[in-house]
Amino acid sequence: MSSTAQHQAIYRRWRAQTFGQIVGQQAVVETLRNAVRSNRVSQGILFVGPRGTGKTSLARILAKAINCTDLRDGEPCDACPSCVAIREGRTLDLFEIDAASNRGIDAIRDLRERVHYPPGELARKVYILDEAHQITKDAWPVLLKTLEEPPDFVNFMFASTEPSGFPAPILSRLQRFDLRRLTVGEIGGKLKTILAADGRTAEPEAIDLIARLAAGGMRDAESMLDQLLGTDTGALTAEHVREVLGLVEEETVEAFLDALVRGEAVAGVELLDGLEERGRDLGAFTEQAIEGLRLALLASLGRGTPSGLASAGPGALAAAARRLASIDMAHPGAGGLRLQLELALLAPGGAAEVAAPAPARVERPAVRAPALAAAPSAPSASAAPSASASRLPSAPPAPAASAARSAPAVHSAPGEPSLSTAPGARSGPTLALLLERWAEIVEVISKSPPTRPLIVACRPVGVDGNVVTLGFPETQSFFKDVADRRRPILEDGVSRVLGVPVSVRCVAANVEVAPLPEDPDSARLLTEFKRIYGDDAVDVGDVG
């Protein structure tokens, strides 16, 4: 009767067993070799780096090296009884502890009590604590004294992705080695070696795709390769990689990014429909889109391979990248990630929206400019600037009668020229013009529901050249912090209405905010804003 050998995961079969097999990390490897050669290995070592970069493997190899009976120029032989016992995990003198599970004070006390017993098989006892940053605050002091004065025959090795979780007294007693993310070429090279050893073939594009998806972690790449090889016995193709891992074709990603950058929301929504029908993972798609935008942005700056998106220019690409990067994929809220992607498509800033004619004035008494300190209490009819004199060429002209009825009367502060007497050729807008067009600005920016509460809560308080300063009530400074993160949307909306590019500066100021009318639309939008920003908005009162 034949028996079938148990399958062992690729990342376990191909785990590095000597320093020479470690991919990348040349500086760390050479430093450790020199320490072994000179017998100056520290009794407390910390390996820091992203997941899958070789932290635990280096700790095990170093444990072999300090116990090897046939050491070869700082390299363990991996053949002597000590090396074999460590490799096969059957020695009682090597303790590999998962600190995520054994993190409490009782587990550390037990370790401290056992550490003083001498080794029984190896020359030195070795304790490897993985994910050690998860050790509790109360447990660290128990270990501190042992790290200060460890027995001569004991070595401690810590591995962690978050060194900030270590108390300073502990870090001061450890030698730290930082491991970097691996490059696409380094990961791809090892994947080719694994495929050749297993008698499998793969398209170069497929290997490159896996290496890029691994984001610098060799273990992630090996796990993906293991999954892919188990689904097909033929040559590994890029199309098969995308199908199994739920990825989207590069052409589809580029088409979505083109719609995002150029403001073609309908085309982008149709692409999202197709992705959901095919069961693609929108989270992975969003990451692909962000990476594609990053590469296109670099290409527009003269670095990397030129692409069609690069022709849109760095400004448009950066604005689109900010909209995607602001999406919280871990907590997308009601509507899920699909709604967040649609909102990114609909946000102001696309080329199609910039090219569209400016919207007509909207009479909204709720969105009136704050009264200036030096303004007369009762403006006269003659003080209101005419629409033809105040509007910029980019906006369609309005009949004088209707403009006089809809435009609010604005008076200049002492020392500031009125709009009607300002020079004809100005490089930027005036505060008077900004106040006059404020209702339109609010209407345009309010088309993005998450941004509407921000623009409603603020008022223009100053103009310096092309820099517009928006003031938020000091009692609602939370809005100012959120507005700073959404400043590109505010800048797009103000620039479109005024017809000139402007920058926006947000400040907390003692501004007068006119109350909004009690209408269901305002209440719904404010509720939606609070829902999107979650617990951060708990202390924020209603706008007004």
C-alpha cells in the first residue's frame, strides 16, 4: 500500500538555514558573521523589520552559529548534531516563544525561573521571543533584571515588527538589527529558484506580479506561490495569478484611474459594476489603483516608465491620489468600500468638471457671508457691486436685475478698496469678491456630501494674493482639522467659482456663523458626516 507524503508549505521548506541563504539583508548578515567569528555575540539581540523579511530565520541561524561544533568562517555547518537538532526543533535548549500568546506576567516569571538551569545538550541555551512587543507592561519589569545580568550560557533574541512597544530600559540592553523590505528583484529571484527546484515554469510577468504583491515580504510571496501552484499543474501565467488572487487586469485599473483623474464618474461607476459582477476584491483593487497612481505621478515627474495617465500632469494626479488615499479600507462605513470609491469619482477636481460651465447663482439665504466688523449696519442699494463688474470672465453673465436681487451687499473694511474700484488686472481675488460669490462656492463644494458640513461651518476671513483663508468657529475646531485633510476639494471648488487658481488655508477663528434653516437635507448631511468620521465627531455640535 502506497503512502502519500504530507505536503509542507513552501515557506517552511525554503526557510533559510544558513547566513548565505538569507535573501537581502547583507549588512545585517555580515555584522552577525563577524560577531560569531570573533566570539562577540551579544546576549541580548533585537531583530526589527516588516513581516516576512527574515527576523525569526536570522535568530535561528544565529542560534545554530553559537552552538555549531564545525563553524566555518562564522557560518554554521547545518550538519553537526547541534545544527541538526536546532533545524529539526528537537532540542530542549532552544526555546521559541510566541510572545503574542505568552505575554503575561506569569509566563515571563516562568521563563525567568527556568533561565538559570544550564543547557543539557547544546553549548548555550537560546530564547527566541517572537512578536515580543506584545509582552504586557507589567511583565517587562520581571524580565529586565534577567536581561541586565543573564547567566553566561544564555542568549536572548527578540523579533518584532513594532519596536515602539519595547520599554526604553529594555531597548538599552539589546543590540538592535533593522531588516529592510526586500526588492521585487530579490523576491522574484528566489521564486524562480523554488519553481526550478519543483520542476515548474512561470511567465516572467506572473513572477513579477507575485513579487510586487508581496510588498517586500518573502514569506507572503512564498505563500501566494504555494497557493497558485496548488490550483494548476501547468505553467503559471499572469492571468491565472490575477484570477486566483482576485486581482484586476492592469487595463481595467488604468481605465478606472483615467476616469478618476478626468472626472468621468459614469465610466468609473460602470467599471466598478463590472468588477463586482466578476467577484473581484475591491480592497485589492483599491491598492492596485493607488500603486498605479503613484507610478503615474512619478512618470509625470520624469521618473519611471511613461504612461497615458502621466499626460494629465502632476497636479491632477496628486489630487486623485489624495482622494483614494483618504479612503479607510479597514473601516469604510455604511455603503462599504464601493460607496467610498464612488465618492472619490464624484469629488470635485476632475478635468471634466473643471471644463464644465460654472453653475448659476443660487439664492440660499442660509449661506450668507458673515458681517464684517467695520460694515455699516444698513447697506444701501448703491453700495452693492453690479454683477457685470464683479463676475470674472469664466462665469456666464447674468441679467443685471436678477443679479442685483440675488447678490448680497458687501462693504469693504477701512483701508481696503472696494470691488468696483479695484484695479482691473489682479493676480488673485479680493475678499469682497469672495464674499459675494460665497453662496455659489458653498453650492459647488456641497456636491460632495462628506465635505458639505465643512464648507457650511466656515466663513472667508481673508485673502492674501491667491491664498484664501477660511475661518472655522473655535467651538468647532474639529471641522478645521478635517478640512485640512480635504483641502484639495475646497481649493478646487473655490477656484472653479472664482475662475482663478487659489490655495486654501484653514484656521480656527472667532467668526460669526449664520444659522442654517431647519431643513431635512441639512440634518441628513450632518448626520452622514458624523457617521463617516465615527467617534471623532462625538463632541461636535450641529453646524451653526
